[in-house]
Amino acid sequence: MPGREIPLVSGEIYHVINRGIASQPIFGDKRDYHRFLETIFYYQNQNPPLRYAKFLTLSVEERNRILRNLKKKKDFNVEFMSFCLMPNHFHLLLRQVKDGGISKFLSNLTNSYTRYFNTKNQRKGPLFQGKFKAVRIENDNQLLHVTRYIHLNPYTSYVIKNVEELASYPYSSFQEYLNPNDNQIMNKDEVLSHFKSLRLFKEFTFDHADYQRKLDQIKHLSLET
């Protein structure tokens, strides 16, 4: 099997994307989205003691004990900068913490979720479209624009009608960015340090929304002609 064209280097940030085979849906309902999010944060850890499906069979007390231990260790494969889940694909902005961390994390995540999805829907075979794509973030300007691009995805793709609905879209990190008192899952400091206030960060995102949607429409039209 040929190696990855873009090497994944520890300490670097990458925009990671994968989608369903033939762009088929990978999320059918709220339960699917929540399962994927839970799996993401479980396999962020370098060496969880159990596969996630097995973890879920434990008592609430035992699960909480394991999660507390993992949180205390902070032994991560990756660090999350932002994310967005869409009906047939996902976007993750990640810093690789350990060598091979992104590949290990994505393998654990997609294999676990595929087993769950196939069992639930009585299907067989792969769910995701081959290797995930990864683009390295090379500077602060790119970091800001990719973060905005990821957060605007539900609006760009007409999953939501109005850009204001982004603030309540439940399957993206945008909510956490706007609510600093929430549980801190993302590393938001690198992005927010470029803005004097959350209002300016929100304006930076919203002001580009219609332009990004128009670019997406042009892209689809060019593919259809």
C-alpha cells in the first residue's frame, strides 16, 4: 500500500476530512451523532483500557472511574482545535501530540463507529471512503480561515437555513467557542488569541458565510457541467 503523500508530524496541526462511501450518509439520527462524538473523545486518549463498545457495557460507576483516570493522565494522541459533523462527512482540526497519533486515533474512531453503524443498520462492509484526507496548517492565517470554514459547513451545505443557527448547531465546536464556561474540550486559545473579543470572532465567522456558500454553489455547478 502506498504511503501517505503528506507526512503527519507531531506538533503540527492538520485539517482532517473523511466522508461516507459514495457520499452516503454516515449519520442517520441524533443517536449516531452523539455516538460519534463520544467515540472521538474516548479515542483521543493514547491507551484507553477497553474498546469503546466494551466500555459501554460497564456500570456507570466503572465508566466514570475510567474516564476520571484518563482525564487525569492527559495522555493524548491528538489535541482538538475544532470540528464539525455533517450528514455524510466530518471535519476535524487536530494537532498531532504523539508520533502516529492522528492515524491511530482515526483508525480507532472509524473502526469503532463503523461496527456500531453496521450493527444498528444491519449492513456490512466499510462505511468511510478510503483513507482520510489531511492538510497541514502552515500559518496563523490558514488556521483562522480553516476554523471558519469548518464552523460554516452546516450553513454552506444548507443543513441549516440561517447563519445565526450556527450558534445552536449541536454537532460542531462553534458552540463551545462562543461559550467559554462550557467544559473545555477544544484548545481554543490559539484561534481566539487573534481576536479581542468573542463578538469579533463571531463576526469574523458570520461575515464570510454568504461568500463561502456562493463558492460552494459554484463548485457544485462546475462539477455538474
